Amino acid sequence: MLGNTTLAAEVTHISRHGFWLLLDDDEELLLPFEQFPWFRQATVEQIIHVERPTANHLYWPDLDVDLSVDSLRRPGDFPLVSQGSPAVVSPR
């Protein structure tokens, strides 16, 4: 009887610039906060709570963030746009 394949994703390091994500014990990818702003204000617990439901799908349930693994491998092919708060312009 064959067992289920377990897809692994583990955060291995967090710095003020971003964090490293280890996939299946053989591929480590950097997620810089500049390119992935959804994680900038997240707690350590929120960042390390990552699920990998399929080979190309990562999910952070505490942040409600879904990313494809391909977008991490080739971020230039997947331009990201954050829908943050609009900038406040002060009067002159």
C-alpha cells in the first residue's frame, strides 16, 4: 500500500529584509519583504505557519496569503501589486 506524499515547506531564517523558505529539504527560496509586502508587518508565528497543499501552492492561513511556488522561483514573471492604503499627501 502506497502512502501519501507529504509536501514540505519550512521557514528557516527571518531577517529585517525578508525570509528564507525551504521546500522539500532541497530548495531554499528568498522572499524579500520589498517584493512580498504582505509579510512585512507579520509576526514570526504568522510567517512560520505556512502550508503547502499542492506542489505549486503555498498558503499562510493566519495572513490569508496564497502564493504559487513558481512566483517565488521566477518573481519577474509574476509582477506583484500590493493593494495597500493610499498615501496621505500633506498640504503645502
